[in-house]
Amino acid sequence: MVTEIKSKTILNHVKQPDNWFGLKYNMNIYRGCQHQCIYCDSRSECYRLGDLAQLRVKVNALELLEDVLPRKRMLGTIGFGSMNDAYMPIEKEYRLVRGALEIISSQGFPIHILTKSDLVLRDLDLIQGIGKVYAAVSFTVTTADDSLAGIIEPGAPRPSARFQAMQALSEEGILTGVTMMPVLPFLEDDPENIRGIVREAKKHGASYIIPAFGVTLRTGSRDYFYQKLDVHFPGMKDKYLQAFGQSYQCGVPNWRELSEVFKVEMQDAGLEMRIPIYKPRKKSRAIPQLPLFED
């Protein structure tokens, strides 16, 4: 189900400092997500998003962005993908992300896109232009196994498609890499899975991999995750309950082993464990605003 809504705001400030991606602002043009990853933290009750399968489209997003962006005094990285994936299939129809990139490009702001979708290649021309300031595209990859990904990330393009998109971006000079998070305990915490992700990332032009060896579970997201474990991995929920109880942070039990495997593979591949970031700065001059719509 898709509902069109009008939002009061579109650009949010990120708590500083953001040591992960260097974001100054973030933006969610859609609410809900079609990728339906079983571990998604956005299902947590604290966010009050409700059923993520109920999509809401902020149809006035571009007008809001065109109004607010020229008034920002600080140039800082705008993040896409904090609460959902900006490149869900619905973006093919609404093209609001592309419209937002056009506005951002006209104002000279940097971007970071976090996605699981090869649809990002559609906007390569705009990303290249923004990249003259700063542009990064990070692909979330939790497993290199397409079959396993089809279960835990049922609505998202498979990892093999993400790696192909990564290679296409890299070949065009775009800063790109992997966010290897979450690594699900008892499902993805195999050293061979970690090796596979690093090797595929290197093969397809990644510059960095940012890891997190575990998953976060809160009320709402935990309930949904356990329901899906019962369906697809009988008995796995009991292992989680025994290992983590009601804990928010659920780190993989063998994190020391995985960390060492990861470190060795990264050194061999010559990849970085952090992403080069754009440091926010004051606008040095007014950037002329281009019209969003032609007459």
C-alpha cells in the first residue's frame, strides 16, 4: 500500500560528530521500505514508523528541499538511507531521489548514499557531478551468499547485483565501498562469509569496508526478527534468547576470531576500514540556485 503525504520538514541535522560517515544532515523522502530486511532496526517502536510495508511518499519533498537548502550556512554531507533505502523500487516511479540530487548538485552540497540497490546507477550522471565536491555510495552487504540474502533481505537486490553496481561506480571514479552490518549471530558469523565479502568487495572496486559484528534488537524490531527466524530458521530464536536475552546489543560470540579474519583479509586486499569523509565548512560564497522545474 502506498500513501502520498505532505511533510513539514525534509532535512534533519545529524548529531555531531558523526564518526561513521561524516554526515551533517540526513533526509528520508519515503517512510517504510520495500526491501523488508528481517533485521531492520527501523521497526523499533521508538521510531513510531508502524508497519514498514505501508509506504508513505513525501510528495512535497523537492519543494521543501529547494526552499531549505539555499538557507543552510554550513556545507555538510547529506545522507540518504538512514531509516529506509532511498532506492526502493517505488523510486522508479516517483523519481524523487533523482530530483533531490538535482537540487543538491545545484547548491554544491556533498552526499553519502547508503543502499542495497543497483538502481543507484540510474543517477550516475548526477552523482559524478556532485562528486566534484564529495560523493560516496556505500552498499550494505551482510552476506556474499545470494540464497541467504534472499531470505533475510527478501525485497532487496541480491549481493551479486550490488557488487556489480559497485564496480560500475568505481570504474567511473565514484568513492564506493561496503557497510558490512549487521553480521547476524549464528547465521552470518562464519569466517568464510567475512572472507567472501572482503574478496568480492576488492574484486569489484571497493575502497573501504565498515564492519559491525552483531545486530541491534529493540522492542518491535526484535519481535519481527524472531517471527522470521521461527519461519526460516527453526530453533534459532532460542539460541538468540539464550545468548542475548532482551539485550539491545547482540554481538557475535566469536567476534575476536572474526575481527582477526577481517583484519588479515583487509590488509591483504589493501582496503580501508574507514570511509574518507567531507568535513563540514561554512559556505564561502552564495551558490546561485537553479530552477527545479522548467517552464
